Amino acid sequence: MASGDHQLEQSARSGTATSGYFASSLEHLLAELERIHLFIWKQVGNTRQAHKEDSQFQGLVISEQEVDELLARPAGAPRFAHAGRFSPDTQAGLKRLHSDITARKLESMRHGIRLRLAGIERLFGLTSFEIDCLLICLAPELDPRYERLYAYLQDDVTKKWPSVGLVLDLLCSSFPEKLFHRARFLPGAPLIDMKLLVVHDEPGQLPSAFIGKYLRVDERVVNYLLEPGEAGPQALPWSRRVHGKKHLDEIILPAEIKERLGAIAGRSRQSQVILYLQGRKGSGRKAAAEALSRGSGRHLLVIDAEELLGVGVVFEATVRLIIRESRLQGDLLYWDNFDALLADDKKNQRKLLLGEIRHCEALTFLAGETSWEPGAAEFEAEFARVEIPLPAFVDRVTLWHEALEQEETADDDVEVLANKFRFTGGQIKDAARTAKNLARLRHTGQPCPTIDELYEACRLHSSKKLSTLGRKIKPRHKWGDIILPDDRLMQLREICNSMKYRSLVFERWGFDRKLSLGKGLNVLFAGPSGTGKTMAAEIMAGELGLDLYKIDLSTIVSKYIGETEKNLSRIFAEAETSNAILFFDEADALFGKRSEVRDAHDRYANIEINYLLQKMEEHEGVVILATNFRKNMDDAFVRRLHFTVEFPFPGEADRKRIWEKIWPQETPQGCDLDFEFMARRFEMPGGNIRNVAMAAAFLAASDGGVVNMAHLLHGTRREYQKMGKVVRQDEFG
């Protein structure tokens, strides 16, 4: 027996009856590599025997003798096949070594020691042959001498990594066995599909035959086996690992939702469950998933599906890397913005993702805003959809107190915020943080944010997209600026109170359960142009602390069939999430009467009106319609209105009050101004009076710097000309 074979058999025999357990995962890994080392040692011995005769020119010259030998050798047999496999004694020693390692593995598990190599074997369903393949490819990552040994075995100093052929030569004893195990390195096999091993050609070289391709262990797998680590570099850009801070009973959700989530989590312990959490951003979808993951003793791996689609990576490969990472770490997956995959052009990506989810264990979370139910063919796992609603008024109050922490904000102020802004929990946290930042910038130290700063922060976190669909009007007028009959002013205040106390009436007094639709506030302002409709809308928005958006009808109405409805849908959807007041001026152009159908144009015009009726009834915010011609409004719209306010043409007394209030305090006024004469002589609404005052101010600025009666009369003459009225000299005195 050669000395090398003798040493090999001694080494194999030494692996016998070692008692105890592995103290660490690394100790187990090194023991397995020692076993693999014996295969390499034996192969080197066989190769040395085959190379004895022509070692001087080995790899450079093919001799006549070598050609004859290659022709005579059976198909698939390596050059060193004649040297034989392990001797019976060595084989028995290897079996004892393998048995000893297996026994120590089981003992380690009984002691609660986590062995990462054994975990990979279990998680991905690998066979002992596949584990040996992984170990052979792992050896050069730990010890560079294996690079030279592999180069020697492959008869080329540049081939430092094991090829498919070398791995098969090391582990297989016959050609049929090699053909059988060749499939371990093809797409569809666990080693390749889960990116445990990477098959590649030598850089800069032409593609080689399959058995000549190189094998390397993926870098993340190497790091996982050698030391504990967080998510690998491949998954980090599109994922983050979070640990739930609260249990399910500690998060703010309706009791029936919590009960259902708990039942789903219980079922996931016996079988795989896909849970689709539907709700607005910040509504508590991720908080619920974190609570369930905490309850199962796991972390949550969060991936933004929309971001993943937009970064230009290979979607299939990246999804597999992420799923592999979740299995390595034992994390539950949370696919945020899953509804980005529901578009028709993303059908293939959705199908691929749902197909790969089958590899996950227990519970997998999908989260989106769109309602969705999978088809029967999309996956076989149990599916559940849970809709996460907006927090109720009482819950919003609690969320505000939590977000403001120990800040000294009055309870009444918090309740006002919770009532006016139907925010999600996430929006409340963001708004509270913004309010604190505003307070720090405007005051010394870190004072509690004022109610005005809280209102400003809430408006900043509302209406983010509505500005693209309408024009934001900044309220500048107060109650004292508008001149209306007392009854009309009382109506406007009643409208504001309906908004202020909606949570009290709907939620605490139970009216919410009596209404399925019509929970919003729809108001009609009707009256001649210039009578104060827009000013009233501004005053109400300022009183309620909400943003006011004037909708430009030119951006809504389209000649193309269906486009008007799409634009309206976008406006109402954004208004719902923006907590803003919608103001439709000249509303009769859009909300006019339905006509008798004589042609296709009439039919589609009526469809638009019917769609508007539906959206107004579903909308839960404030909508103000302003029209100069109430008689043109469709009766169905009027029936759905909660308030109708008539803005009358101002009488003489009201016109005099308007003339008196229209001037800023800083405006220099002459002693000859006679507002009683102006009100009596000229019948104009407030809008025209404002125009006259502005014209008079500019005239005065260029003529002495003081507004006098001549300026007012000249401005009135110009306004009459603009209005198309006959200008008579005697009327102006």
C-alpha cells in the first residue's frame, strides 16, 4: 500500500466514536469539510498515479500513448479511474466518520444549538449528495490551498474552482451515476434555483461544455454558513428586516379584525397561508403583520414590490434571492405595494411571484390598496383577504395622543384634529412629527406644537396630489368680511357645525350604522355672480382648518368617451385621502339636467351625470357646488344635497356695508367718499364693488395718493362698461 493511501485510511479510521455534540455551527461545518477532504485526498492520489509517466509535459503535449489510452477507456471514466476507489477499510472508516457526525448533529440539536449547514439541508430539501457538492465548492472559500488542489485535479493551473465534471468525479463511482447526478446542477434543481450554487464560465473565455462549467457558492450563502448576518447584499436595496414591537392585542384595530387575524395565524402553523392585507397606506397593514410575526417568534422581511419593478433588476432572480433570504433567516415575508403587480402588463411577474411563494413556510403577507382575489390557478395555498379600515374617531384620538407622546396638547384640540382629518395611523405619526419640527423652527427649545402648527402639519400631509387636479385657494376671508342676511350666515355656520361634529353623530351616536351612503357633506351655493359664493367657501375652509381646492372644469370634461368619468374618479379618490373641500364653480356646466336621449352624445352625457351622482353619494368629504342658475341643476343632485344656500343680490343696506368693509385699513380715503350714495345709486353685487374699489385705488395711486369720490365714480363707469350696461352721465352726477 502506498504511504498516501495508508495515511488516508488512518485518517478515515480516526473518525470513529467521537462522543458529545458540536459546540457551534462552525465546528460542525469544519467536521464536514474534513470528511470532504478525504475525497479530495484520495482523488489527488489517483491523479498522481495517472500522471507519473508524462509529468514533464503534462497539460502541454498529448502523447501517442495518451491518445491510445483515451480511446481504450470506457465512456465517462476519468484518466485516473484505473487507480480504483476507496479500499474497503477506507470506505468503512468514512461510513463511521459520517455516522459520528450525524450522531453529533442530532445531539447538538437536542441541546438547542443551531447548525446552519443542517438548516440549509432541511430548508431547501437537499440530499446528502447535494450537501457534499456544496461543501466541495465551499472549501476554496475557507482555505486557498484547495484552489491549487482543484487546479491539479483538473490538469490546469488556471482552473482554481471546481467544475461540474470534477464534482461528479469526486462523488460518483460510475458513469451512469454521474449522468444521474448531472441534473443536480440544471435549472429547476434546488442548488441552482435557490442560488446556493452559481454555474458560470471562466471570464473572458468561450462557453465550455456543461461539465466544464465552474461552480461557486453564492457569497450570501458563504457568509451565512461562516457567521451570523443580516440580509445579504443582493436583498438589501429592496428589503429591510424589522422586528415587531407590539403584540396583536396591543395594536389599534377593530376587535373583529384582530380576531380574524389571530385565527389566520393559528391556521398558518399547520399549513401555508397567503394573507392579503388591503387598506390605505398607514392604515396599520404592516403593524398587523409585525404583530403576527412577533407572535410567531419571527422577524418580518419587508419588500416594496413597486420599487422592485422599477429598479431594472432581473425580477425572477431577485425574487428567488429574497425568498432564499427569508428562509435562511426564518423570516416571514411582507410584499408591500403588491397591487403594483395587478396591472395587466405585470401578469407574468405576478404569476412568477405567486409561484415562488410556494417555497415559503407558514404565513406570507401581501399588502395593497386595491381589492383583489386570486384565480384558482394562481397558487394552491390557502388564501385570505382582510380589509384594514380607517381608524374610527375614538382610535384616531388615541393615535394622536400616542404620536404626541407627553406633549401638553389639550384633549379638546386632539379631538378636533381627529374629527376633521380622517387620517390613518401612519399619517397621524407623520403629521405629529412635522408639527414638532415646525415648533422647533419657530420657537426656542422644544415646545409643544400649537394647534395652528398641528393644523398646518395636517394640511401638509393631505392634498399631495389634488393640486394637479385643481387649484388650491388659500383662505383669506373671515366671517366679518362677508355681507349676507342673518339667516344665510346661520346656514353657513350650521354647515361648519355639521363637519365639526360628524364623528360625534356618526360614530358615538351610532348614525354611521344607519347609513350605507351619503355620509359626506354636499352643499349648493346658488346666486348671481359676485354675491359671495367663493368667499363663503373660503370662510368655511378657514373655519374648519381644511384645504380648499377649486376644480377646473376644463381639466375634467373631455370629448373622449369615458375620460370625463376617469378624471372625476381621480378627483374624488384624491379628495377622500386628502381631507380637503372640493369646490366646483359654475357647477351647472357639469351637474346640469339630464336630457332626453336623441343621439349617442345625449346618452353619454347622461352617463357622465349618473356617474357624478354615484360618486357624490359615495364621497364622505365636503363638496361645495356653486351655480348662478339653480334652475339648471338636475333634480337628482338637489335631492342628494344636505344644504342649499341662496346668495341674494344685495339690497341697498347690504351694499352700503360692503362699500364700507371693502377697504383695507391702510388705504388713504378722502373725506368726500359717500358710500350711502354709491349704494343707493349703483346696484352692483359684492364682486363688482370689489372691482370698482380696486380700480379706484389704482387711479388714486397715480393721482394724489388718496381715494376720493371722483376715483370711485370713474371706476364705476369702467365697471359698467365691462358689464355691458348703458353709461348715462346724469347717473354719475
